[in-house]
Amino acid sequence: MTENSSTEESMTTATTGSRVGRLMTMKAHPGRGNELAAALLTVAIGLREFPGCEIYLINQDQTSPDIVYVVEVWADEASANAALEAARAATSTAVSITDVLAMLGDEPQRIDVVPHGGVGLADAG
């Protein structure tokens, strides 16, 4: 097997799993983008050990700092849904869904994607 075919095989393996991805766009009330990003980073800390959470990456727009993007990769849809349900049911978390929603000026936007692999994402399976 050549080096290139090994890389191609690795990338193919990553696409055959049942992973799901979500690209979230959240627009904070004016001047609250840093607060929103900090709250979502706290959420990310809680997800480090959550089963099925592979990536939960918080990004802030350079030119519009009240816009925060979250890139999520989950092992499967069930894991993503379980995390959301656990967050809704939690009563002792540092940051609740209600806290995050209160910082938003608009409804969050979600795009569902199929992760195919790349740097930072382990092979599926």
C-alpha cells in the first residue's frame, strides 16, 4: 500500500460511519458576543467527557464579534440528541440552555452536515 492509498483509505473510513455534524450560528444581543462565546466554552468543557461528542468548537466572527459559530461533530444522531436532552434536564450546570438563549438577539441557525474527516477528527470505527 502506498502512502497516498493509506491516506485515501483513512479518509474513506471516516466517511462511512454514522457521524453527524452541526454548524450553528448564534447572534448575540449587541455587545454580548464575548459573553456568549465564554458561555459556550463552558458548555464545551462539560461535553469533553460526554459520550459521542467528538468536536464542539467555538468560533467568534472577526468582523462581527456578536456572531458566534459552533462546529459540532457527534458519533451519531442519538449522541447529539442525548447531549441536548441532558442539557435541557440539567439543574446544576454552570451555563444552562436558558442562559445561552437569553444572550441571543435572534434564533440560532443550524445546518446539518455529514462529516467526512480531516485534521483533528479521528477515523470512524
